[in-house]
Amino acid sequence: MTMNYAIAEVGGKQYVLTEGKKVIVDKIDQKEGENYSFDKILLVKSAESLLIGTPYVENVKVSGKIVKQYKGEKIDVMKFKAKVRYRRKIGFRPFLTDILVEEIKTSAKIDNREKRV
């Protein structure tokens, strides 16, 4: 059995999306429980085809639901310069969003130049 998945760009980072799986992304300005649509789809793999976008794939809809908004674990950032006694330590907790991927839908009309197997 082949796995259906998509690769999407969210906030300048790329994520592998699979139906029924949860993905953790940087904060999105929507409330918990709202639907979310992934706009920038770079690649879609299904049982019968592989679509690679130039740069994005058209006629593909990936939808999900925002499950949770929260602050992540603390990230420490160190600055150091040798021989001049310069050391700085700062840290921050990034805001994160959990999205549950509900559906990856490809339309039946596939352009030949996008279809590469």
C-alpha cells in the first residue's frame, strides 16, 4: 500500500503532510478549532501519480484544523567572541501551532507538464 502525502510551505519552512497526522508549525494567527487551508503545496504523492510544482502545484487542496496554540520549549541562544571576554546568553519560547491534517484532495484534471513519474 502506498502512502499519500504532500509537502507544503508554511512560514518559510517545508513540512511533510499526511492525512490524519499532526504537524507543528510556527504560530498562525487563527483561533483553535478553525479550519486551515495549506496554500503553497510543493509536491503531492498519491498511489497513481507524483506531482511536482514549479514552484507550486495547482489544483490541489490540503485542509486541516487548528488543534492547539501554545508556547514551545525554551531555546537558548549563545553569543561568544574569543579572547575579548564577550559572552551573551539569551533564550526565548517560540509560539507554535498544532494543525491536524484532515484531507489531501487532488482534482481529476492534471496538466501533463506537472505530472512527472
